[in-house]
Amino acid sequence: MTTPYAWKKSSYSGGGEGNACVEVAPRRTRTAIRDSKSPARGTLTVPAPVFAAFVDALKRSGGLV
């Protein structure tokens, strides 16, 4: 049996209804990513260390996180 993901939306989700961003669902070994405007369209999953490195690189470069 699988459990549903606990999706989290970025605090940088934009103005208005706040739906102009991605959502992430951290898991033990992978991180799931989806478009907050179209959550049913699909989910991308990447290894958790790869996603952590991506976020760290954005922080170091001054990108929005």
C-alpha cells in the first residue's frame, strides 16, 4: 500500500491566488515535483540528494527558492 504525498507549495508562489509555482513532496529517497496549476497532469520524481543539490545551487546563485 502506498500513502499519498504531502505536497508543499513554495512561499514564492506568486501573487493573486498563489498558484504560479511548483509543489514538492519530499519522500525518504526521492522528491516528487508537480505543477501547482495542473497537479493531475503528472509528477516528476528525482533522487532526494539530486533535488537537495539543485536547491542549494539556486540558493548560492541568488535564484528564487
